[in-house]
Amino acid sequence: MSSPTATRTASAPAAGVSRIVINAATGSLRVNGRSGASEIIASGTASASNDALLAKTQVTTRRNGSELRIEAQVPESASLDLEVKVPTDVLVEIHDGSGTLFVTNVGNLDITDGSGSMEIDTVTGNVRITDGSGSIEVKKVKGSVTITDDSSGSVHVADVTGDFTVLHKGSGHVDYERVGGRVSVPPKK
């Protein structure tokens, strides 16, 4: 018997939004920036062990001034694979529980991630990452890349115009190529 699934969608006008905060829970998250986007759209597939849990698995948007919050409500024994389409020039802040994370074509980016791999490609501003476990791949960043904390997993960074800094690194290797600014990585233990 397969788990019940359902499509979940929430959207908001992009006009006047300069910061998007995404609170994702369990499941994959894909954030795609689109030039000139007039609407911010969060859509995905919810799955749960039963219909009652599925009904509680939702995505909502809430606007406060120039900030838009996208919240995934995911009870235990449920997951939500989410895709969020955003304008390319906004600051995106992501709080992610577990699951793979893909971000492409955004402005400034700030990620706090529990577990799961992440791939970041094409950022016009700065990238800041705090990560529990899972591999991190970052490429094509016009600003600087700062990893404040990474407990475990490999880190690969390429094609960064600014600086590349790792403040704290647990297990796993760090490698980088084509960094325009300064590189500061803790020595291997």
C-alpha cells in the first residue's frame, strides 16, 4: 500500500519583497531564481502515512513589510518536497530540516541546514552556510562564501569572486578552486 500524496501550493506577489525566509522541514527543497518574476510560488508534493497527517501537511506564505515568509508545516511521519520560485535579486534565507537542498540563481543567500546534501549554483551576492551533516557544493558566486559551521561532510567550492571562509569544520574534506579573494580554511585535524 502506498502512502497518500497531495499537491500543495502557496503564492504571493513579488512586488516590494526584498527578503524571503523559507522554513522547510522534511523533504527536498529546490529554490529557483527567475529574472523579472512577478510572483513568488511555493509548490510541492506532500506525502504522509495516512490522510489525517496528509491534511496537516501544508505550505503557507505570510508577508510582513518587505519580508515574505514561506512555512512548510510537516507533522512527524510526513514529508513535503518543495520547489520555490523567487525573483533573482532578493535575499533568500533558508532554514531546512533534512533532505536535499538545491538553490540556483538568487541574490544573497543564508542557509541553516540540519542534514542532507546541498548544491548552490549562481548567486549574485554573498553566501552564508551553517550545516549539520551532508555534502556542500557551491559554484558561481559573485560575492563571498562563508561557512560558519559544518559538522560533517565534504565541501567543494568553485568560481567565487570574493573570499572563501570556513570558520568551523568537523569531519570531511574541504576543497576549492578559482577563488578570487582570500581563502581561510581551518587546518585538517
